[in-house]
Amino acid sequence: MPELPEVETIRRDLERLAVGRTIVSVDLGWPGSLKGPGAGLNRLRGARFIGFKRRAKMLLIELDSGDRLLVHLKMSGRLILVSAPTPVDKHTRLIFVLDSGDQLRFIDMRKFGYVKLIESGGAQTIPELEGLGPEPLAPGFSAEDWLDLLAAKKESRRTIKSLLLDQSFIGGLGNIYVDEILHSAGVHPQRPVSSLRTGEIEGIYPAMREILMAAIERRGTTFSLYVDAEGRRGDYLDRLKVYGRRGEPCPACGRPIEKIKVAGRGTHFCPRCQR
DNA sequence: AATTGTACCTGTCAGC
DNA sequence: TGCTGACAGGTACAAT
């Protein structure tokens, strides 16, 4: 489910709503959702949220105790802040009871996601965050940086879609936004990287930045499960031009959108606009 | 080196 | 109605 815009939306919500709140207790509904030192949930009691960061599709929750929580929502994870009496979804895996009377709940139907406790004083590096590619929306990530990144792959015959999905190449893109970016840039998802002309590579950069920023403005894309931290759906679904629109006319040229499989993922594109 | 298949889970939907 | 298989926003790993 959640790609960069969705995780960023949740991060902003929690930064606004949960910083300063203290954890009163933790309820573990499904132990598999908790990674890291197993015994460690009790130590979270009394800790206060001081910050919510994001790296690629991961959320990093910082506590005043020095402990941190790394959250990956994978396909179906949700993180919502609700008042205590709110009915508990059957897929709720972890509940943080807060001093405000609210609860931060981790809900994950498919159980792929996780919350990992990173203890203060433990290893300095977080393996999950090592080796990630650059943040596409970082202020310091320029068009030149993008060209340099691609230049390092110019001999590669892998498909451009597979490269953009590779988190070690660039962080935060997923199946929806890669399809949208390639449509906007007019590049066929199956094009080998080595075949891309300079102009095509240059065109992907603004497409990527604009689409991700617009998606954050609309609070992400909801197909079925994703909601922001306040339980609201994202509005970017209406703006999607190809993803989930097989058979519908391309907004740019009217040709029906096609769906194929690329890099093992359902892939939507316009056969006229993308070559 | 890169792709494909498989696995992790649960749910939905199309087709028969 | 009910069964079966394909598919789903992610990623790690093994096999090819």
C-alpha cells in the first residue's frame, strides 16, 4: 500500500498530533508484528514521542528515552491515532495507549508490516536504513544528482521500472507512483535503462518530483485500505492517469491503457504515449 | 548481474 | 451458492 506520499502524510499527521504525548502502556495483539529485542516493550512505558521522521517508505518514531521505533507498513499496514473507545479493528496488531486518552494503533491485515524497537545504546546503525538510495524530494537532490545516478547505470539492461522500484537505487517509490511517473515522462516501463536517451532521463526527474509532491498534497492514494493517521482516505486516486485504469482511455491521447507484468508487478501504461 | 519464482499473510473479486 | 485461482500498494531470498 503505502509508498512515499502515504508514509509522509502519516508522518506529518503524527508530528502534529502525537509529539509530546507519553506512552502509558503497550498492547501486543500479534507478536509477529514486533521485531527487535523481544522483552523490550515494557521499557517504552513513560517514554514521550519527540519526533517522527521518514526515510523512503519507513517511519522512524523518536522517543525521549533515546529508544526509537522503526515502522514499515509494507502492503496493508496502517497507523492511526484514535480515541480510546474507538472499536478495535480485527487486524489490530499493536496498540500504544497514550496519556492523552488516545491510542496509536498499528493495524495490518496481511501481517507483512512490522514495528521494530531500536534500543538506545544499541548498535549505531539501523540495518533497514543502510544502503537506501536518495530521497527523491530532498531539497538537495538536484536534476544533476539524478543524471549522475542514472549515469552510473547507463550500461544496465534491466528495465527502468525495476530500477525505479529498487529502494537501494532511489528510496520511496512503489508500484503506483512508478507507473504514473513513467507515463508522465513518456517512457515505456519495459525500456532497458541502457536504451534511454538523455532527454528521456531528464524528463523523469520533474515527473517524479511533481507527482510525489502532488500526491502528498492530496494526502496519498487510497485504493482500499490506506488511510492517514486520522483515518481519512487519500484523494490522489482521482488524479491517477494509468494505475488501476486498464481499458480506460489515456487522459493524454485517448488510447486504452494496457496492463502487463514487469518486474513481477502489475504495470499500467499507455501504448501510444510511452515508447 | 538481473530476472524469475517463492514466500510471507489475508482478503476480494472474476469466472465457472 | 460455492469453489478455485489470480491478484493486491512490499520486499527478502533462492534458483536460474
